Amino acid sequence: LTDRVGLRNLAGGADGFTVLDPSWSPNATAVLVQQRLAELAGTYAVQTERRMDPTTRRLFTEVDFSETVESDPDLLRLQAQKLYLRVLGREVALDGEEVEVALALWSDIHALTGTGTEAWSAVLIFLLRDPDFVLY
């Protein structure tokens, strides 16, 4: 399978030969492709920004990946709030439900892995899989 034969069609696109019109509704394969893209992009973005100078970061502008909920919960909240705005273009309250959900996910992953890097990757993947991001 290549972009010309198979993959584009499976992800909902048209190849101009066997499929002439793209799919405008979600299908199982497109959802799986989007899931994998979100996982790869989220992990890559966190790994890349973790190595960058904090002043040049675009996503993780508030944290240095060593914070925990116990050490600096307000900073984690601020970072989650800024990720919502940067990724989804959505302004959310610092004490809102969206930030609470992101921090709960962050805490669960941090408890399992012990690293802020993995926890922030999970939060970013979560946001990249949001229907508002996928279907804009």
C-alpha cells in the first residue's frame, strides 16, 4: 500500500482512479489513522520541545517537564489552559472542567510512568484527538 494505492483511500481520501470523491464522514480506518497521527505528533512535539530552550518553545511555554501536581499545581493548570488555546483555539477557565480533565489524565500517566514528559505527551495526544481538532 502506498499513498497512490490504498492508504489515501483507507483514510477517507480520493485517489482519482478508483475513488473519485473523498469521504466527508468518519470511518473506522480514518479514525485509526488519526489516532496514530495524534500519538506520533504528540510524542514528537513533547520530545522536541523538551530539548528546546524554554524561550523558543511554542506549546510548552510554562513547564520544564519536572513539575508535579504536588510541587506546582498552578503551573500545570496554566500549561494545560495554554495548550487548549494553542491546540484547539479554545479559551478555557483555569479552574474549568477542561483543565481538570487534562490534569487528571496528566496525573494518571505521571503515576504510571513517573515522568512529566510522558504525562504531557498523553495530554497533547488527548487534545490532538479532540473532534474539534480533527474535524474543525
